[in-house]
Amino acid sequence: MLSRFTWDARPARSRPAGRGFKLALPMTVEGPDPDGAFFHEETTLSYMSHQSALFPLKNAVALGSRLKLAVALPPKLDERRALKLVVKGTIVDVEPGQGDGAPPQVALRLESRYIIQADTGEAASGSVPPGDAPSL
């Protein structure tokens, strides 16, 4: 029997393990909270495939919102400089965290476009003024 759901519609955590990788890579997440205020948060990637990503996020977010991820790539890829993968996507699921005080897990459906760029080492923290917020 055929399923009524496509892989694109399923949360990343319920997909077969062979379709992606469980990775613990540091990353930053940027985007709007449910009130539209821009946030920037440091977190760790949990899972990634060519279509989706799963990660814990302390900031509240709304389903359907677009986020920008900047994932630090392992140093072995280029010993001359640090690289990061920058990709955008849409939130398809938010599940409460497992355990006391654990942040919710956010599932993102990734866009097909991405860039790999040298990490400039600029670590932004906190919120960014609205005029300086990048377009998502």
C-alpha cells in the first residue's frame, strides 16, 4: 500500500537512518521568532540529510518559518581555513525536548541551494537590530 505522505512531508527524525547522517557539528541558527523578532542562536546539529536537518533550539519558532543555518564543517575538509555550510529551510516540525530543561527539537526541510564558505571567525551573539537582520 502506498503512503499518502512524501518524504518531504515527514519530520527528519522519523526517516530511515540510511537517508542521512547523525552529526554533532556546531552551528548557528538565524531567523524570526513567532513575534517576528530576529534571533541568532548557537546550537549543535543532530541529524542532516540532503533534504532535512534536526537540531535543538532554545528560541521559540513557528511552523512554516524560514531559518538560516551555518554549520561548521570538520577541519579535515580544508586544513588551510575553517569552512561552513550555509543553507536555508522551512520549519516542518517542532517537538518538545526529551528530559528536564532540554530544548525543543526543530525539524527543517532544506532548500536545494546552499553555499560553502570560509568562516570569517566573526561570532555574533544576541539579537540583531531589525535594520541589520539578513533577509531570509
